[in-house]
Amino acid sequence: MHWWQTGIIYQIYPRSFQDSNADGVGDLNGIIGRLDYLKSLNIDAIWISPIFPSPMHDFGYDVADYCDIHPLFGTLADFDRLLAEAHARGLRVILDLVPNHTSDEHAWFVESRSSRDNPKRDYYLWRDPAPGDGPPETRPPNNWQTHFGGDAWTYDAHTGQFYMHQFHRSQPELNYRHSEVLPAMLDNMRFWLDRGVDGFRVDVIWLMLKDEQFRDEPPNPHAALDARPFDRIQHIYTAGVEGIHGIIRQMRAVLDEYDERMMVGEIYLPVEQLVTYYGDGDECHMPFNFQLIQLPWDARAIGDYIRKYEGALPPGGWPNWVLGNHDQHRIATRVGQAQARVAQMLLLTLRGTPTCYYGDEIGMEDVPIPFEQCMDPAALQQPDLFEVWGRDPERTPMQWDASPNAGFTAAGVTPWLPLAADYVARNVAGQESDSTSLLNLYRSLAALRRAEPALNRGAYEEVDFGVADVFAYRRTQPESNGFLILLNFGSQTHEIDLAAYNVTGEIALSTHPDRAGRNVTRAYLLAPYEGVVIRLRRG
Ligand code: NOJ
């Protein structure tokens, strides 16, 4: 087994984790100062969202230089120190690779837009205006749309053509049909791998190739009447385009030049398509599985999906699970605080690598941010829908303690995004000293997972007790009696008839901590919103 299979990945959004120089934005030295905390969570790897030079129109997902560190975050020397300090604590470091697009301030794009015959012109996707009347800037080459709202084309008056972008207009997309682009990106990967990073989370990896003929995307017959223009078309010429797997295989081959490095791909696709990104064990080590974010929070729906996902995995394909990230509303906001405990128990006891989002271990919630204070381009471009699509609420500063600015930055400094109103009551320091806190439950779950092969590598077996709100499964491993996990998604108490299933055991962990250690024999009264991990006994 590899570290990225048995381990837990923890995502750090670096702007919001820990500020060390009182500018209101988190940085690398801040992360270094919190490594002991990270270690105490019993996680195995940190994934750090982009830290490279960037004009920050999309908060670092607009990279101006792939081989350096943004001064806001520190220097390359700081990064090397972070890597060494993390490794010294047994923590791996995963960086965010953003190969689909660069910033419009990247040297390649500056050259590309300078003239039509510049050697870098075709590093990007330039097209003439569509034929027709009216000023050229009103005639985009086709109907492609951006994820942030609006046409996927921006007119550049200097050379009289449009360039393509599926996100912000400052994020022009690279042309992976140009023979020099992929080799250049692979060299960017080697730059970090040579420094010792343990892997990459690859941004929108399934979008990297576009239709060679730039055809219009067809209407989406399933779109709601009030759907955004982006959702009214089917993305068959901008996503999962033929040839993409060959590109991913070449990226994977670079990782395989090194020992024990990994690549997890950001891919939002239905399961049948998602699993094709494992290739024959020669593409992504893991394509992210976002279904715990996308499914309704319902025991049956989740159980059904797990069955489908487990059944769809290719031979050797290792599963993974994600509860939240910097693009999605916080789990505690989506399901409430009581279910957030159940959710962590689910994440940390399923078969497959868990990825946790910073702050979820203390139940941080979305912070409502009025439109006037929005920073996120996805919100600014869709003012009518900013509450749905805006991503600032889940990106607010980490709540470390009850001091002014929650220990995130110095008192008196204005953090780049506002702190949660509840930070005095909900913070790391407060939860450390409360044995019943989510933080301590999280640590115990992660420790149990690490200690028990049945949990970190064992098989998954669905168990049906016939109660709609209760999701149950067993994790087994030869030489061990395994664990039975019972999760109550509802507000009713349920008597679980363990005798029928012929098991007895002891509660190793419960979301209701006073129940831990109890013997479980014939029946168990599962409290509302309770989750338990039962260590099974033989016979
Ligand atoms: C996905 C990233 O997670 C998101 O934050 C970003 O805006 C887009 N890709 C564009 O890079």
C-alpha cells in the first residue's frame, strides 16, 4: 500500500490558514508555525492550494509563474523550509498544479497576445470573430460559456482575435495541441518534484483539451427553464475531449520517474466517466470523488452511491472521498453541526483516501458575505446568483482561538475575508480542551483509522438493518474482527437489532462521546444523529 492510499489528506487554503506577517493574508511561515497542530490531527499529507506568483484574480488559480512563490506567501527558501519541516514530522506535501490555464500576466501569454505571428501565439486558443454584422467584439467564435458566467471568449483589440477561457477572462487556456505546451508543463512539474514535493492536486484536469474544430456545444435537454447559459449547453467540446487521457498519461509518466509521488485529479463527472481517469493504472492515482458533496445528505442515497462507485472502480483503482473544498459550501452549513460529526465519521471510516478541508475539523461554517464585500470572481460575475455560486463564505480565516482576529492574524489587522461571527465560541483552542468536541472526535477517528488496517485498507461490506435513516457498513481485514459502523442520519432513536446480524462488540468511538467503551450485544439504541464505530468481537 502507498501513503496516499492509507493516509488522510488535509487541504489548506493558504490565504486563510495562518498569517505570520500581519498583512491579513495567510502565508508559508504561518503554515510552518501550525505544523505541530496538523501533526496532532493524525493526518498524513497537506495539499496547499496555489502559492505561486499571481495577480490573484482567482486567488492563485491564475498562475503567472509556475516555478516560484508569490511574495504574499513567502519565498522559495520558505517553501523549502516548509517542506523539510513537514517531512521531518512525517507529513507529505501536495501542491496544486493548474495546467489548464495561466494568468494573462504569465510570460507566455504576454508574448502570445503581442502579435499574431509571435512564436507563442498558438500556446493559447485564439480565434477570429464569427462572421456577421456588428462590431467584432460582439461576435464570439462559438457558443462556449464560462463556469463563472459569460462567454468563454474575450476579444483582444490589439490583434483582432478572441482568446478562450472557461473561467475568468484573466485565465486564458493553454493549447495542448501545440507540441511545446505539454513538455513545458511537465518541466514545471519536475521543478517541484525535484525539490521534494510528494504530489499534485491537478486543477480541472478533464478540461485540458478542447475540440479541434471549435464546434458549438449542443443544447442541454435537461436544463431547467431558469438555468444559467453555462448549464443550458452540454459540454462535449470543452470537457473530456478525446485525447485527454493521452495527456494525463504523460503527466503520470513524469510522476513515475520519481518514487512514491502522486497525482489526484479534480474532475466533476458522473461515476462511469470519472473512473476512466484511472486509466489502466497509468493516469490519475485518484480522480477526486465529490459525491459526498453533490448527493442529498440521505442514508439511502449515499449507500446506493457507494455501491455504484465500488462496483465501477477498475481493477486496482483506489477509492477516495471528499466532504468539502474551497469551491463548495461548508459541510457544517450543508448538514448542520450534529450531522457534521456523523459526516466526519463517515469520511474517516469509508474505504478510500479521505480529503478534509481546513476548519471542517472544528465545524467551521460558511460566513455570510454581502455582495458589496465579495472577492470571488465567480460571485462578482453572477451578481444574481452570488449566494449560490460565491465561494468566499467557505474560504474565511481559520478560527484558532478566542483572541481578536481568532489568532489568524495580529489584532488590529483586517483579514482579507471577514472572520466568522461565532469564532469566540468555535475555535481550535476551545475545542482542544473539550473532550467532547468535534476536533477531538476527529483526532480519535483519524488515530483509529491509522492504527487499524481494517479501516485504512480493509474491505467494505454494506449492512442493511432495514432502517431508512441508518447507514451501516462493516470494514474487514484478515486477522481482524473488523468494525461495524452505524450512522444515524435522522432525528429519531432507532433500535438496531445486532443479534439478527450475529455480532457483538464494543463501541470504539461515538459521536456521542459518553457512549464510547460500552459493550454492544443484542441490540443497540442508536440516538438521534449518532454515529458509532463498533469494534467487533468474534462470534
Ligand atoms: C477549480 C478550482 O478549484 C477553482 O477554485 C478555480 O476557480 C477553477 N478551477 C479555475 O482554476
